[in-house]
Amino acid sequence: MALQGTLQELTELALTVIQRRFPFFHGQLLRSEDDLEDPSRLPPVFCGAFDWHSAVHGHWTLVRALHVDRERTQLTSEHVADIEQFLDAS
């Protein structure tokens, strides 16, 4: 069925993209060089893809498709705590 092929292609694309570190659009105001960090640390739960927003969409695609490979997920308790800390500091 064509729809199944499309769903598989979308989930494979999302899995590939959310694990790609570069190129990466940062989009965060840096007040000094101390603010500059590796994109995987800003915030790590949604790093990857071209930007944070695209990474969120990639994860949403995987959850919506019910095709999340738990061993490859970035949605860990530790990373969620990191994003909470990141948002609290903003």
C-alpha cells in the first residue's frame, strides 16, 4: 500500500535527520563567548536536524507514526531535565 511506504519513508527520514548534528541553525542570542556551546547541549533533547524547531517536528512525526525505536530516542529523563533547566535559566 502506498500510504505504508510513505509512512515508513517519513519515519526513516525523521530518524536520520534528528541525529544529524550539522548543519545547524542556532537562533539563540549570545551575550558573550561563554554562551557559545555545541548544538547538542542546547538543549540536548531536541538537538539535531537543521534547528530546534525541525527536531521537534521530527520527534512528533515519530511519535505520531508510533514508530519510535526506544534505543535511538533522545527523549530520555536526563535530557528532559536538561531542557527544563535550560528553559528555567532563560
